[in-house]
Amino acid sequence: MYWARKSFTLLLTLAFVLLLTFFAFRIIPGNPASAILGMEASQEQISELEQKLGIEGPLHLQFFRWAGGVIQLDFGHSIRFSEPVLSLIASRLPVTLSLAAMSLAITLLVALPLGIAAARARGRFADLFISLTSQLGLAIPSFWMGIVLILVFGLTLKWFTVSTFVPWSENAWLALKSLTLPAIALAVPQIAIVVRYLRTTMLEQMNEDYVRTAKSKGLSNANVYYKHVLRNALIPVVTVVGINFGEILAGSLVIEGVFTLPGMGRLLMTAIGNRDYPLVQGMVLLIAFTVIIINFVVDLSYRWLDPKIRLK
Amino acid sequence: MESKSTLTMRLGLAIIALLGTMAAVSLLYVPYDVNEMNIAGRLQSPGALHWFGTDNFGRDIFSRVMEASKTAFLVGAVAVTIGLVAGFIIGATAGYLGGWTDEVLMRMIDALLAFPGILLALILVTVFEPNLFQTMIAIGVLSVPNFARVIRSGFFQYKEAEFVVAARGLGASHATVILRHVMPHIVSPIIVAASLSFSTAILVEAALSYLGLGVQPPDPSWGRMLSESQSYIGKAPWFALAPGVFIALTVLGFNLLGDGLRDLRDKKT
């Protein structure tokens, strides 16, 4: 019953996303084909492009044709590049995914120790300092953080070369170096979110009976914190990290512009600039589907991680 | 601990009041004409005449930052209002009626949430021409889910409450029950949501304008100032500093206010 309900919810959400993505590009005032081609276009050119875009015939048929394609992983053709949308995305995906993965890794590496430290130092100076810094981290826009990082570490200290991306296949070390600053810029607000969340869940756990039991049977503080409290406190954190993966993905679209990285963000900006609707639509849909599926997996892992939920 | 939440809230309010005053003053007075160019005086570092220096056209950065604060507050206020009104209609309907209506409406909200913040705004500005008005609508749409969820859960919590059942029993209409009996209890979570949505709105507007897809010239915007500053970052770092600091301050103010209010409320319940 649980599985049936979960899968039904997933399918319903995916269907709504499909509808939303389709109709968002159909509320364009006037005919999209003539909007793309401009005033000078002839009727033949317009109907040719209409056919290419799959926007001739009744609206519901257009939707089913498009959705049918999507199910078979056919997202249509880009107008600007005359290439299948999917292969264009695939060529840019490695940059964006490695950026997102790196910033996720940085987030966890920095946020977990800080969150634990803040919870353990509750009410003392270290806690206050970490709380204040994370408020700042939340407030700073990541693209501005990127500009500041370029100024400090690129132009002043010259530790990193900026605006030159080296593909992984060419030189892995240089690729890693060119992704470091953007990954940090992207990670800052995420670190702030995870630190705040982990601190709260750890403090909640410390009030539980099992902590008193563990302490009274003589376990050291460190033992109680790391073996008992942290394990329980991390479960809800998994959800937050999962939910925020979408934000990291979206943030990388902007950050790629700051650091001129040839990823999906740049492709999306080019597509928007050229009114390349199939390409924009395909990318938006793919990102939204990724977010939904990640959240679904997180939801399931939550049950797996927490036996209390599993047994209920 | 009570004092800490109050302090957080007051600090947030103070920051907002300061920036709000600046935005209000900019309606009447700015030190320099924001569009007045002075090529001879371009990229001057901060000093007595130009507090924040001048930009690549010799325009006064302080005046431009002031003018842009007006844009930021306007976008924030309109977007939050749109999100609140639409979120109220959806959330109240779903929470009050429950059942299938709730299921369908909430899956729609989930679908909306699947588009990470800025992506949804990007779709809308692709479809329409980017300008101030579209930016406000786009950001408003993306704040709908937050309000809808908060309001829905409030209705769920109170629709079976004794005072609600009693009011219905005494013959009060649905509208009266919603507005007079349920609403007063969920005002404070709504204010918290509004405060946090406001800071998100400021961040998204800045990002959209930075990408050139938000507020368009001649309307000044912190985000666009940042994108203009980037080519001069080595020569004139102050150009990129002022707009960024103001974005961060505004967001900080609304986050502190929202967090402080939430902590105070959590303690009460």
C-alpha cells in the first residue's frame, strides 16, 4: 500500500511537471514560430518551423506527441544548433554535474564538523560565531561570492586562473582547479543551511532518553555524540541535502556565467537568448525530473535509514 | 534564550528599517543623477564626493545603489503579495476541503517545487520579454508553494478544533469560519513565511538581473550593477562591492526577522 501510494504520487507529480513545462511554452503571446523568425518571415517559413517545433494541429495532440517523445527520451531538436536536444545536453552535462558534485562534497566536508561543533558548544561563543556566520552565508548571493573569490584568489593572490576551463579528459588536475572557486561559491549558502539544520537536529536528539541512558552507563561525551546522537541527527539532514541538490543545480546555472564554464547554464542562457524553445523546454524538464527523482530516492532512503519509520 | 530571538528579530527589523528608509528617500532625493555620465570621472575610488566611488561611465555608485534599493523592495513587496494571495487561495482550499481536492492541489504545488527557484523564473522570462513587471510576476509565482503549504497546514490543524466546530454549529458560513476563526491563528506563520519569501525574492531578482533577464535599464538593479562591474573587477573592486553588500544586508535583515519571529512563536506553543 505504501509503495503503491508513493509511486502514484510520483507519477502524478511528474505528469504535472510535464503539463506545466508544455503549457508554459504555449502561453507565448502570438505564434512562437513567428516570434522566433521575426516579422519578415514568409508563411512557408513559419509553417515549416511550426512543423519542426511540433506545434501544428490541436493543442492536446501536440501535448501527447511531445510527451510521447519525452517518454522515449526524444526531447526534439534544437533550432539554433540543429542537433537533438538530448545530445546537446549530454555534451554539457559533465561540467555541470562535476560542479554540483564538487560543491556538494565541499558542503558536507565543511558543514558536518561545523554543525557538530555548534551543537556541542551550545550557547557559548563558538556556537554564536557559527550561527552568525551561517546567517551571513545564507544572505550572500553565490554569484557575488564568485566575483569576490575571483578578485581575491584569482586576481590578487593568483592562486587560480579564472575563466579558463580545462576538460577532465585533458588534464584532471587543471579541471579540478578551474572548478574549485565556483564550487566554493556555490557551496557557501548550502553549508549555512546544513550547519543550521544539523545543529537543530543534534540539539533535539540530546534531549532524548537514550542520551541520558548512554551517559549514565559511563560512555564518554565523544562516544555519546558521535556514536549515538550524530547517527540519529544525520537522518533528517539527508533530506535537506537531497532537497537542496536542486538548488545547487540551479545555482550552478548562474555560477557558470560568472566563471564562463561551458556547462548547462551557459547552454541554457544561449538557448534563452536565441528563443530556442525546444532546447529550453528540454533542459527545464530534465532538471525538474532530476529534482523529483532525487527527492523520491531521498524519501525512500529515509525509511531505510530510520528503522522506526520502516517498522511503522 | 528568549532574549536571543527578540534580539535577532530587532536586529532584522533595524536593518530593514534602515534600508527601507534609504529606498523611500531615493524616491525624493539622490545625491547625483543616476544616469548622468562623466567619462572624465570614471572608475573613481570611494571618497568624499562619491562615497562608493563611480562606475565605468562615471556615474555615482551610491546614488545608483540607493535607486536600486527601491527596485529591490518593490519587487520583493509585489512578489510576496502575489505569492501570498495565490498561496492563500490554494492552501486554504486544500486544507479546508481536504480529500481529493487537497491531493490534486498539493501535487500541483509539488510540481511547482520541482523547479528550483530561479529556473521557474527563467521559464517565465523566456516566454515573455524580461522587464520589471514580468520579474515581479515570475518571482511571485515561485513563492506560491511556500505560502500554500504553510496556510494548508494551518487549516489542517484548526479545521477540527472545537471553536471551529462550534462556530459551524452556530451557523457561521465557511467564509466567516475561515476569515474570523481560522485565520487569526495562522497569521504568525504567514508573517514568518512572508519575511523569508521576501529575502528569496531579493536574491532571485538579483540573480535574474545579473543574467540580464530581470530588471532592464533604465530601472537600476543591484544584480545588473554587479554584472556591469565584473569587467572592471581588477581596476575598480569597489564597483562590485557596494551592490553585493546591499543585497546581502537586505537578505540578512529579512532572514533575521523571519527567524526571530519563528523562534518566538515556537517558544509560545
